[in-house]
Amino acid sequence: MASAEKFTVGLVQMSCSVDPNENLAKTEWKIREAAGKGAQIICLQELFRSQYFCREENHELFALAEPIPGPSTFALGKLARELKVVIVASLFERRAAGLYHNTAAVIGTDGEIVGIYRKMHIPDDPLYFEKFYFTPGDLGFLNFDTAFGRIGVLVCWDQWYPEAARLSALGGANILFYPTAIGWHPSEKERYGGGQLDAWRTIQRSHAIANGIYIAAVNRVGFEGPADRGLEFWGCSFVADPFGQVIGEASTSMEENLIVECDPKHMEEVRRNWPFLRDRRIDAYGPILNRWLDR
């Protein structure tokens, strides 16, 4: 359930190697560091166990997938139980033979899986060939009750859709987490890079404002892939408050744990003065269910 108590978020921003076991070991160490600095809900970047493999369409890379529950949730569950923290872990889920999802598992302080969210919006862009790997989520937009309050989880491409943020926020969450893997194409950075980063930051801040809710986005850093066909991940993990103000932000290139305290009472204050939820015309939004309005 949603809580009126303050809670502290930890976002683990890091680079990834080609070795999944190395990435898991590094992540575990960084979770310990974040917990040591007071983080209670620790969110990992999208697909943290590997480099961002969706840069290419390669059937052999399906071998990176794992079941949920599985090796990663077992290891992280043990750590969550030891440290008494909540962990949001983005994983390449093998649901069945030939059926895979981009999935976030929420692990509670008892080490058990509170629930999972399967990424709903799947991109298909140059170097982001996710439709090759992932089936769209079928669980809807969920909230999860944890020891530190109610949270919502969305994943990367979901962050561009106001409908996703709205539906998740309406479930009563105090914060929306966005595990992310986004960066620049080498050929585009000079001309478009600044605008792309600004748009990414702005759309998520707008979700915070429109819904009067905290937003936490965690991205990876580092360059992955060939020099001319790789991606430079731009980091900039951040937390925005319910008025859209950025209250904590990481760098564009450094590995770091971002630790930010959030106060649900601020949500109450903002929503009282900017009552967007009160004034919604839920009787008039039916047409939004259409792909396009031909009129």
C-alpha cells in the first residue's frame, strides 16, 4: 500500500562487460554500496546482466535469457533479504521455448519476488531491435506493495508514453521506476545528441508533473559495440519530484550510485495545489482507445 513515510531510492548506474557473471557480481557490490548509503529501494538499469544485445539480431543471444524465478532473482533475493532492501531488477525473461520478455522483477526485503512487470511497448529502431527478441507484455500496468511503500515499474521505451505513466500512477504508487538503456548513435550525437537527451529528460519530468508523482529513471553508461555501429549510453540517471523538479541526477559517463530521499507528503501538497487527477474528464476519454481518429 502507499505510505506517508519518507523512503530513500538508490539508482545503480554502471557500464556492462560481455560477461553476465561479471556484471552480476559488480551489481551485487554496487547494491551493497547503495544500501550502505541508506538506499531502501534499489533500482537497476535495463538488462543489467549483459551488454545491450538488441543492437543486433542474433539468434545465439537468446541464450542470455533466464527464467523468473531463476539465477538472477535467487542471487538478488538473497542479497535483498540480507540487506533488508527492495530491489527492482530488469531481466531478459525466458518464459517458455521461443517466448521471451523484457521483464522487471520486484524483490522484497524477505528475498521473495513481490511481482513482475513485462515491458509493454517494444521498440524497433536502428540498433534497438527489440521486437526480434521480446514479446510485448501481457500483465498490464502494475503497482507493487513493498516494505517502503507502493511502487510502479515501467521499462525504457515505456517512458515515452503518457498513458503508461497515467495508468501506473492511478494504481496508487508513490514513485514510478524506469529501468533504461538509451544512448547516442555515433553518427547522430553531434547534430542531435543534445536534443535527444533533453527530450528524454523532459518527457519523464512531464509524467511526474501530470501525475503528481516521483519519477526515477536509471540508465547505463559506456560505449558498447563497434566504433561505427555501437551505442554510447548517456547515463544521466535522475529522480524528479511530483512537480517535475530534478532532485538528483548522475553524470553522463561515470558509474555511480544515485541516492535520493523521497517524501510522499510532497505528493499530497502538489496534488492539492495542482489537482489534475480531480479535474480529469474520464467520461470523455473513450476515443483514446482508437489508433487514430478519422474525423
